[in-house]
Amino acid sequence: MSAHMPDTERAQAYPFLSEVAEIRRRARQHIANGAVTVNYAADREVVLRLLNEALATEVVCVLRYRRHYFMASGTVAEAIKDEFLQHSQEEQAHADQLAERIVQLGGAPNLNPQGMLDRSHSEYEEGESLADMIEEDLIAERIAIESYREIIQYIGDKDPTTRRLFESILAVEEEHAEELASMRADIVRGDRGSASGDGISNSPGELQ
């Protein structure tokens, strides 16, 4: 391409160049907006609110799993403690990913302890016995799964990056729920074979 080609002739020969130039112009004009470009189709404020609510949900899960890790005791608990710890670490990784995405969209991660439970979709329930702990974790995971599925449906194609983030987190939460359901079923079977159990009132299938 000749450097001395007139602008009109260049535009006719290479129409895509004007589009690239316009994209670059807009990028420079809105450079302070980070990942939010002019064609960002989602409602940014709503997406940021959902991201911060998910962030609170993950932080609450981290704290609950950590407590269960330290509080679980007994022969049976030794095999389960490692799962609590691993789940806690994975939830923390989710929280970090969500915080990073919030910043990319020009927001601020809300990690203020005040109001954390109000923002979280799941509750912080400690549980007394090992069976209670597993059950509370399973309930919380199922709540997160339902919430994240709804968020994914809401976002759709309007913000593919955020949607993929929630999809990746959802896949891990589903793994957590499956593992917890299996643990709970094992404990229920063990309790039925002994005189002193943890006293779970529900049948294994009710929360699976």
C-alpha cells in the first residue's frame, strides 16, 4: 500500500482500516474505563452488584469452611477435614477472581465485613456435629449453584467474560455439592449402623 495514496482512495481500497482507526480512537478516548468498551452490552451497575454479591457469598463460604476445618474432630472427621480445607481454598480463589473482574469493570470489590451477610446469597451456619457441618455446607453450595445459574442466564451474551467466570465457578460449586452429598450419605449410613450417631433427621436423598 502506497504511503502517498489519497485518503478517499485508501478508504475505498481498505475499508476495514477506517473501522480499526475508529476503534483505536474510541479506545484512547475511553482509556480510563478499562475493560468497559463502547460496545459493552450489559448494565454495568447491575453486573457489578451481582459480582459483589457473589464475592460476599464466596467469602462467607471461605469462613464457614475454615471454621469447619478447625472444628471437625474424631476418626471420621480426619478424612473430611482435608476436603473442608480444599473447598475453602477453592472458594478463596473464586473470591479473588470475582474481585479482579469487578476492578476490570471499573468497580470496587466490597469486602467490608459490615453487611457481608446481607450481600451474601448463602448464610453462615456453623453446625454442631460433623454431620451438621456437612449439611450446612451442602445447603450453602446448593444456594450458590441456583444463584449463579440465574446470574449466568441474566448475563447471557451481554458480557461473555463475566458469564464464563460464573460458569467456571459454578462447575466447581457443583463438584463441591456432589462431594458433600456423598460425605453426608456415608455418615448417615454409618449412623444407622451404630447406636450413637450424629442425629441427622433427613434422609440422604432429600438434599441430593
